[in-house]
Amino acid sequence: MINMAYIILGIIAGIFGGMFGIGGGTILIPALVYLFGLTQHQAQGTTLAIMVPPIGLLAALRYYYSGNVKLGMAGFICLGFFLGGWLGAHFIQGVSDLTLKRLFGLFLAFIAVRMIVGK
């Protein structure tokens, strides 16, 4: 069964990935922990599985063999991430370099504060 929440997360992560060149560590991991209730290990393992083709096959396998990958979830988020990456890259092209730097910095600061003061 398709879980639209996972696809939407993938689209959002893809948009930010396309706009700022980020995704796994700054969007997917916090979302999987705080919105979907995964452990930090599960979030990291699932994020690596999402990025398997281009990045983390060996690391994702290690997490998978330790039981820390939600494979079905990773597949649906990957689908959304594919589309979202294109959308984010498309939207950000008209934004000035200075504005992009400021948006990126604000986004990272928000995530940092949330990770530091959250549960």
C-alpha cells in the first residue's frame, strides 16, 4: 500500500535538496525521528537506503543487516525525493546567490536548534 506521507516527505526533501543541495542529514533524519517516530539509527539507516543508488550502498547494507532500515518507507520516500529534487532545482534558479545563502543558513539554524532542544 502506498503511504502518501512518505512520498510527500520525499518530495519536500527533494525540493530542499534541489534548492540547497541538502537532504538526508538535514531534512530526512529529523523528519523520520520527530514525525514518524523512528530511532536515530533507524532514521539514518532508512535515509541511507533512500540514497543507495548514488551514495551509500555499503553503509545502508550495514544498517539493514542490523535491522535498522525501514525498506518500504525508504522506497516511497525515494519516489517523492526524485520528483521533489527536480522541483526544488527548478524553483531556486531565479533566486540570487545572496538570498540563497541566507535561506540556507536560516534553514540550517532552525534544524540545529530543533535537534539541540528537542527530545
